[in-house]
Amino acid sequence: MFSCKRQILSFLTAPVAPNAKCISRACGNAYGGYAPGNLGTTSLGALAASFCSAANFDWQGLERHSISGLNRPLLAVLGTRGLLACGYISAERCGANGDACATVTGVDSHEDMLHAKVEAISDPAERLGLKIGMTGAEALALLR
């Protein structure tokens, strides 16, 4: 799914250097500062989040929308099969209208949405295979 698969694989197989530092600001904050070869309980998804950026994600076929002027941005990514949105949008209401929708919270950018965990889904989204707990990037693969 991520175009940075080679980077992740090299991270997984790299020897641990003495006094190794975290190679990404994200893993230092969210993933405990794991150094190469010292994965602990870090999941492959967490490694992908620390390596991959929106620049590496294939946004083709997806429409990114953002509304500013609120306390946090209202974010949405529209695919041909449905919508990934921030917590301002109600997945339940989208489902009542027949739309597939997954929501993520605590995000300030479309890139953040890729790494965030899905917290709510509509019934139509569930029928497409979306699940609570998958990443935004995984959800977008099904909504594309």
C-alpha cells in the first residue's frame, strides 16, 4: 500500500548502532523512539507512519477538501466509493444517507488522516470492508 516499502524493509533489517537515535520525529513522539533493529511492540503500521508522508501516498482518484476558520480544520478525502473525514463529520448521518464514510479524529492535515486510526464507520462503509481501528490509508484503499 505504501510506496516506501523498501525504506521500511531496510529499517527492519538494519543493525542497531550504539546510541541509535529515532529516525523520524513521529516515532519519537508516538512510537516510543524505537531505533532500527529495536522494534519492541511497534507495528508495521507504526513504522509506515513514521517513514511515509503524503508525498509518497498515491492521491490519484481522491479529492482532498479542507475548510479552515474553525478551531481545527474540517478535513475530508472523497473517493469514488465513499469518504474519509475528520470528527466534525458524522459517519452515522452519512450512513443514513446511504454514503460510505469513515472518520478519524485528532488530525490537522490530510497526511495526519493517513496515519490516524478509524474511529467510526457507516453501515455502507462496513459493507465495503472498512473496520474500526484500520488506518486512514487502509480505509482510503477501500474507498478509492
